[in-house]
Amino acid sequence: MYHEINGDLTVDGQKFALVVSRFNEFITSKLESGAVEALVRHGCDEGNITCVRVPGAFELPFAARKVAESGRYDAIICLGCVIRGQTSHFEYVAGEAARGIAQVGVSTGVPTTFGVITADTLEQAVERAGAKCGNKGADAALSAIELVNVVRQLSSAQ
């Protein structure tokens, strides 16, 4: 029989950092609210949540890396919104944000989740920030909780 490790959705004193883009703030503020609500609902004390604001989604990986290097947080939740425009700017920003955020988690060992909406239209972004399609900020927070608990189990299994 094999051994299985699953992270649960219980917060027990862990500290979380939200790194939130100010660009498209009417969307990212909803993602932030969803993330905080999800963390608190699963047992996180609001005093264990820190929010770091950055100009846009492109800057999320840099700030997330600095947060991870501080050693003060168990997980980092990156929140942003990139809406397609008339130029190729969307692909560059969205792609680099995704790549950079993934790299932070892999290179630092601190769970880092991707709560960045990449949408073709404003309507799609609104739907993913708490309307028809749920709240991607809450989803990213739940992933962070689960990853923190997986890491704890892996660390104690040694």
C-alpha cells in the first residue's frame, strides 16, 4: 500500500502574504477581499495576513520573491488582472507574470500561488472576480492553505 499526502484546508497559525497589483484595482480589490475572506474562513487570524501592493501584474514576481526571501511568511498569494487590449502587451505581461510567479515558488521553496486573472474582456474579468465564475482570489488562497499543509507534512515525514 502506498502512502498519500494531502493538504487540508485548516490554518493553524500560518502567515500569508498577499501581493496585489494596483492596475485594474476595481478587479484586484475583489480578488483581495475574496482571498482574505477565504483565509479567515479557514482559521487564519487577520493579523497573520500582510498585503503588499505593486503597480501591476508584471511586478508581482519581483515583490513575491522579496516577500519569500524575508522568511516571514508560510505562503504568498499573488493577485492581479490583465485584460487583453489591442496590442501584444497582454501576452508579454500575462506570460511573464505567470512564469515569474511560478519561478518564485520553485526557487525559494515558499508556496506561491497564481491568482492573476487573464481575460479577453472586462466582463470575463468581472465574472472571475466574484460573479458567475467564483473568485479567483479565494481560489488562490485555498491553494496556498493546501500547499502550506502539504509542505508541513512533507517536512515532518523526514
